[in-house]
Amino acid sequence: MIVTFEQEKSIIRTLLQRLNASEEEASATAEVLAEGDLRGFASHGLLRLPYIIRALKRGTIIANAKVGVVRETPATALIDGGHGLGHHVAMRAMRLAIEKAKKQGIGAVGVHNSNHFGIAGYYAEMAVREWLIGIVTTTTDALVHPWGGVEPLLGTNALAIGIPSKPSPILLDMAMSVAARGKLVEALKEGKPIPEGWAIDSRGRPTTDPKKGLEGALSPFGGVKGYGLAFVLEVLAGPLVGAAAGREVVGTLEPVEGYCTKGDFMIAIDPAAFGSADEFKVRVQRFVAQLKGSRKAPGVEEILVPGEPESRTREKRLREGAPIADEVWAELEQLAKELDVKLEKR
Ligand SMILES: NC(=O)c1ccc[n+]([C@@H]2O[C@H](COP(=O)([O-])OP(=O)(O)OC[C@H]3O[C@@H](n4cnc5c(N)ncnc54)[C@H](O)[C@@H]3O)[C@@H](O)[C@H]2O)c1
């Protein structure tokens, strides 16, 4: 099943508006989910829509949410997301961080009472489009074990850092786990083993069995350093912004009894606050040229900068459409039927 970018956005908008989401909320959600599929991050694309629909129906995500600033200084703000659609709330937060960065050189915005926001890179890129540096992080349900521990206590806590640059921007966008949880679910469905290092079983032993990995915990990338990074991001997008941390973070994977307790933290920085913005661009370009022109390891044709693989996939999929797993389409067709909507196939 292949869907075009416009087709995917239209499906998402229609279904969400059927569930009383505002035009702005539905469009924001559609935009970020469809961008997930375009970039090859299927786990953060249309696949997330059934969860959003279930949560809207249950009232754990609120349509037409009251999103408001609860604390503010010239360079910072704290947003109460009103339990609204996470993508829409995150866009509002980054817009505010950008506005502040343009005035003060830097804007930092925290968010609580929101929901899963998809690909962190989307919001970092909002800053990049304005020639600002964008830094974004968020928390999820506890899935990753601490270094030396056995229990899942940290989120996969995405970190995205976008840097304006020509010819193409630089966009690091990554989870704190070696592999996304979705990849273990996929392996389980296909009856395939997972590579060693992705997860541990519930007794803390490395496992190649996806079922045991899902019962245990995901491993942080980069050993003790990845654990350390996941830990500090959990504090920035958790306690700092009035959101939960560790096993108290709930509602990002599936709708829960109460509301989702995750948080987000976003920063926009104007390079001009530190010197000439043009000089910054030239220096970054020179650095990229050094990397690209450097000696390659055997078998490697090209050295890429962060974000380049996704932007290439994106260009191709904008032309050809993005693949959607059959089971995701089947589940959506069912949910659409319940809402009296017919999904159009290409
Ligand atoms: N909302 C949430 O709660 C949440 C949580 C976790 C992850 N996510 C999202 O999941 C997505 C996937 O994360 P991931 O860790 O699986 O990504 P990944 O491992 O596919 O890529 C991580 C980074 O490595 C870079 N990269 C990959 N190959 C490269 C190469 N050869 N040369 C240079 N750079 C290269 C990519 O451009 C990317 O910036 C991200 O969009 C992330 O924001 C969201």
C-alpha cells in the first residue's frame, strides 16, 4: 500500500475533524505524521493514528484543547497543552520559542499536559526554516533500562538538533534506545530474531528474542553515555517543565486511565546573537566540506551529515509516495468505517 503525502494528510485531517479536532489541530497532526512516513520513520507516521483516534474517543486526548502559557519570561515560557493533540501543542511551543529567539537571541519553551508529538526533528526544522538553531526533546513511557539496571525506567526520549546550513540543513533526530520499540514488534510479527544489544530480557540478560526483549527493556544507545544522555533529557523534558519522569510517564504508547504525563522541551537560538550569521553559515559549510571530502572507510562511497539519509528518502517519497504496512491500513479502514468515512486508495 502506497500513499502520497497529500493523500495521507487528507486522510488524517478528515478522521480527526470527524472527532471534533479543529482545522489547526487536524492539519498540524496530519503534517507531522505524514512527514514521519516521508522520512522513513514509519513508527511515527500513519501507524500512530489509531492510537490518537482511540485516545480522542476515550477523552484522554482532548479535541479543541485549551493550550495556554502558564509562566513566562522574555526568553522562556511554560505551556499547558490542555491534553490536546501533541503535534499541535508542540508546534505552538516551537513557534513561541522562535518568536522569543528572534527578539532575545534565545527562546526556551517547556510543555506539560500534552501528548505524543511524533518526530522531534519536525519542530527543530521549524527553527531551521527561520535560520535559527532548533533543539527539541521529549519523554515517553519508560522503555529503556538504566546502565546496570534491569527495569525499564527511561523513555526513548527523542533528541533533535537542527542547524541552518546550505545547501541543505543539518538535522540530527534520534531516539535514546539502540532500536525503536516498533522494530521489536515488527521482528516479533515476522518471527525473526533481533540483533544482540537491542534489548535485555526481564532478568537483565541480553536477548535476541523480540518477545523477551519487549517483556524486558530496550538498551540505551552508546552504553553508559547514551544512558546518561537519556537521563538528563528526561529531567529537562520532565521535572523541569512540570511533567513526570521514569515509570510515572504514561500514555505515550496507548491511551491510559488518566491523561498522558509526558513533557517536551524546546530551544531556539539565533546564531546572530553570537556573531555574524553569515560567518556562521560559511564556517558550518567549511566544516561540512571537510567531512565530505575526508578519506572514506573501505566500501563507503559517501560521508553523510545527520539528516541527509532522511532528506533523500523524503525527496523520493514525495515523488513516489510512502509505503504503509497492510495491518496499519486495515486497522485504519476499520476505524474510519466506525466514523462513517471511506478511505480512498490510490
Ligand atoms: N515523540 C517521541 O516520543 C519519540 C521518541 C523516540 C523517537 N522519536 C522519533 O523517532 C525517529 C527515529 O529515531 P531513530 O533513533 O530510530 O533514528 P535513526 O537511528 O534512523 O537516525 C538517527 C540519526 O542518525 C542520522 N544518520 C543515520 N544514518 C546516517 C549516516 N550514514 N550518516 C550520517 N547520519 C546518519 C539520521 O539522519 C538521524 O539524524 C526520530 O524522528 C525521533 O524523533 C520520537
